[in-house]
Amino acid sequence: MLTLLMTILFCWLFFKVLKLAFRVTWGAAKILASVLFIAAVPLLIVCLLFAGGLVLLVPVALVAAAFGLLKACT
């Protein structure tokens, strides 16, 4: 009878510890994800601005070249 009681107690404690381990891991993962998100969003915005700026430079350079050619021809 004592063995059965200890087995039940051990299983109950095991599941409590497992639940705590998942909560701690989930909390650590949320903290790490938040830190990475805080670091990644400004970097993403800067990269998008530079990439968008480089994409916009091509048509602007073509228009400037066209105006330069028209100005040189007349």
C-alpha cells in the first residue's frame, strides 16, 4: 500500500516538475524572442529603406541621364 502511495506521489511530482519546466522554457523563449524582435525590427526597417532607396535610385539615375542627354544635345 505504501509503495502504491509513493508511486502516485512520485507521478504527481513528476508531472508538476514537467509542467514547471515547460513554463520556464516557454518564458525564456518569449524573453529571447522579444529581445531578438527588438533588435531585428530596426535593422529590418534600415535594410528596407536602403533596399528601397537603391531600387529608387535606378529610375532616378535613368531620368537624370535622359535629362543630361537632352541638355547636351540642345
